Amino acid sequence: MTATLPEAQRSSAPQPLPDDIRVTQLRVMRSEWHKFWSLRSSYFTLAATLIAMIGFGGLFAAVTANRWPHMRPVEQAHFDPTAVSLRGFYLAQLVVGVLGVLIVTGEYSTGMIRSSLGAAPRRLPVLVGKAVVFAVITLVVTVVTAFVAFFLGQYLLSSQHIETTIGADGVARAVVGTALYLTVVGLMGVGLGFVVRSTAGAIASLFGILLVLPVLGEALPTDWATNIDPYLPSNAGQQLMVVHPDPAALLGPWSGFAVFCGYAAVALILGAVLLRRRDA
Amino acid sequence: MIEVVGVTKRYGDRVAVDDVTFTVRPGMVTGFVGPNGAGKSTTMRMILGLDAPTAGETRVNGKRYADHPAPLREVGALLEAKAVHTGRSAYNHLLALALTHGIPRRRVDEVIELVGLREVARKRVGGFSLGMGQRLGVAAALLGDPHTLVLDEPVNGLDPEGVRWIRQLLRSLVADGRTVFLSSHLMSEMELTADHLVIIGKGRLIADTSMAEFTNRFSRKVVRVRAQEAGTLRDLLVGPEVSVTALDGGLLEVHGLTSGEIGQIACRNAIPLDELTPVVASLEEAFMDLTQDAVEFAVHQDGLTERTAS
């Protein structure tokens, strides 16, 4: 029977496959890396991050420089050239958060997850692979964009001689901190993606936690608010971006960021537990 | 070899698979048949470790699917629903799967060639027709050159050309000596391909039998006889093991006698015959009879639980 079959119909490999074929964490990571770069949405969201950080940072700096002579002394006293140039992070966190969610929920909505888990049925390597690949790519992109936004902003502010330098106290930490904050926002999105599994649900949860919780916190009675609000995820995480931290604050820049990482870790661990336990 | 041992799957109150045990033996095509909703897909997902059984276990070549160091090397699977990101090209989809195992790129090119997707391999999967999607699924299943294939309703929704292609592929897989576990809700599909049958209905195992045995046991043999003196012939043929149904125009349907035996009886009694045709009722009918009971039983059961609940 074999002889009568045309060659193209033979299903076995003409050359046998190598012997070392097996699933490893590194290989799953390579697969996730390839998955990331083989979707157009990845390029769009990274481009949007660039635009949000550099475009909006530059815009805020330009507007501020333009309005500076007309600003009231109180405003001028509170002026922070670093924060102005990095202001685009507020929009960028939405983009990065959505990207983190999408690399997970995009697989659930299309059914791809069944192929992914069929190829790596131990499952945990898929989550680890996605988280690591996402963190590396996002950190590189956001570090570069944060520095570009900072230097562009300072250049625009220098027309009024109100710029600062990267060597000034706390500035470098704030610039790098912006990138770190954004990366961890995305990782929280990855974790929530595995927990919620639907794009809309995961995005709503992520921004509920990041943007709505602090607003609700402000509505608390003052004696509660002072003890609770600093520990809310985005409040804690954004401490790292403050150039001149209040020494009396409950959480300093790095301890605040550590708390924020804790929240992201909870989301990822919960995602991992549910990924292992639930049917695909 | 695939072993399904005492597997039960419950979704809340609903039992999708109910204590099913069978073995898919190596080197042959085992057909997995049952009406829609019988639990075929659920069982296949449990074999591939995508769904966890509520009770019992499934093994592939002696181990749980997930415990194999290179699962794609053991079993290739084509599941019913498309399991592909629509934004990725066919080539990139297959390469992403290959990378998890360290399967070389040349194998990705090979399987693309094999399923005839070369021209569209760089196009995004979102624009693929059902047939092209099915070919991509087959390519993914063959990626690790596995000895065992699990195919869930591979011909469902395909045009005649696609159906023909799948059948040819199945023949070539068999020619390679592979183990194929193939599901369908159509018995006619199995008549052409399967050596062994596992039949389920409403989550329960109904039959686990060789194709030959199933054909022997369940296909009803009928002989159609047409004669002017149909009434006389009828009286001569009927007996304890023989039943005769008289139809219009002197036509008789005879159960329990071969056409040769009927011919001899007619000859001995000098009754001229206008027609003598052996008819083998299709396996599809036998299959319907078998699974009908399971369906009715289940409907009855549901009614019962509803009544006791209210």
C-alpha cells in the first residue's frame, strides 16, 4: 500500500528528528518570544508606549516651558521638571497593562491556549515563559523611552532654565523607576490575564485596582486613609517615581515599590495556581 | 497506545463522561463514535491533559500525557475547535509550537508541505477557510512525527475535496503503521477507515469491539424477493427463525434466510422469481439503533431528576 502512495502523502519525517527533542523552560521561553514578535498587536502596543511616554512627556514639557512666565509663584515652587517630562507614564501604564493582559487572554479568546498547553502540558512553564519574555521586552522598551522622554523634556524646559539633570538627587531613580513601575503593571496584567481569562474582564480588573482603588481610598476618613492609602498598589508603586520623597512617608521609594511587586506576585501566583488547576 | 481507565467527568450536576474504560491499541485505527454531545471531545481533551477527569485516569504510552518529556513526540492531536491565534501566520504558529520542543525548522517546512499549505503559510490564520484551518491542525499534529494521532471529527464541515484529503491522509498514516484514534458522529466514516470501534452514548461506553465483529453482530441481513406468486412463496419461507414482510407489488423482505436458500426453495416449488437481492442494512442504522437507547435513556433520566428535584 505504501508503494502506491504519492510521496507527498507520506506523513513521516523524511529525515528522522534529532534525539534531544523535549520540552524545557528555556525552549518554552523561546516559543513565547517568537509568539510575541509574530503578532502585529505587539508592535502596535509598543509603538503606543513610545508615543505615550515620549510624545506626551515632550508635550507637557513644552506646554510648561511656554506657560512658565505666566505661572503663579506657588505653582512655580511646586514645579518638578522630572515629573513633568515623565508624565506620559500615566497613559503608558494603560497601554503596557493592556499588552500584559493580551498576551494571555489573546490565547484564551482564540483557543490558542489549548495548543500552547498541549505542547507544554506541565503548564507552569507557559506562565513563566510569558512573564519573563514580557518583562524583558517591556523593561528594555520602557527604560529607553523613559530616558528619551526625560532628556527631551529637559531640553524643552531648558528654554526657561528650569530643567534638571540626570545626576541630580533622586532623578535617575525616578527615571528608571518609571520603567520598573510600568513593567510591573504589565506583569500584574499577565497574572490577572491567567486569573480572569477574558480580555475585558482582566483589563477592567487591572485598571480597577490601579486607577479606581486610589480614588476610593481618598474617600476614606482621614485617619483610615493615612494608614491605608499608601499601601494601595499604584500609590505604593509610584513612590519610586518621586524625586524628593517625604521622609515622614510610611513607604519610601523602594519599600513602596516592593509592596507593589508583592501585589503583582500575588496576581501571578494566583494565576499559576488556577492555570494548574482549571480545565483549559 | 492510549488507555482510558474508569474515567468520569462531571460539570456541576451534568455527567459528561461516566466511568468509561477502553484501550486504543497500537498500529490500527480505532474509531470513537457516538452522537453529538456523547462525550467524545471531552474524553479526547482528558487524554491530552487539557481537562482533568473527575475520577479515573488516562495514559498515553504508559504515562500521563503531561509526564512525557516530549508530548508532541508521543501524540499529535487535532481537536475540534480551532486552537490557533488568528493574528499569527500558519508558519509562525507551527514554529511557536516546534520551539517548545526544540523541533528543527525544517520539520515545520515539511509539515506545511505535507498538508499543502505552502502558498498560504505566511498569511494570517484569521483569513483561513475551515478546510485550511483543518490542514493547519493536521500539520500541528504531525509536527513531532508522533506514533499516535488523536483526531476529533477531522472531516466535520469539510467540503468533498477536504474529506477526500483527510481520508487519504488517514490511509497514509495507517500505511506508516501509526496508531490513530479518530472520532466521528457518523458511522459511515468509520466503515471506511476503522479497524476497531469504541462507541459511546450520553457519556457511557456502549461497545468496544472490532469492526468485523460489529459488522457481524449488528448489520441486519435482508433479502428482497419479488415474485408473481408472492403469497405462496411467503407461506413456504416463513419459519421459527425466518420472518417475512410483504410489501407492494409482490415484493417480500426476508430475514433469516440467504438468497441461495430462498432460490432453492423457489426452484423446488417451481415459483418463478422476478428479483432476488441480498441487502445489507448499513452500519449507520445499527449504530443509530444502539445509540438511540442511550439517548432515550438519558432523556428519561433527566426527566426523572427534574421531577425528584421539584
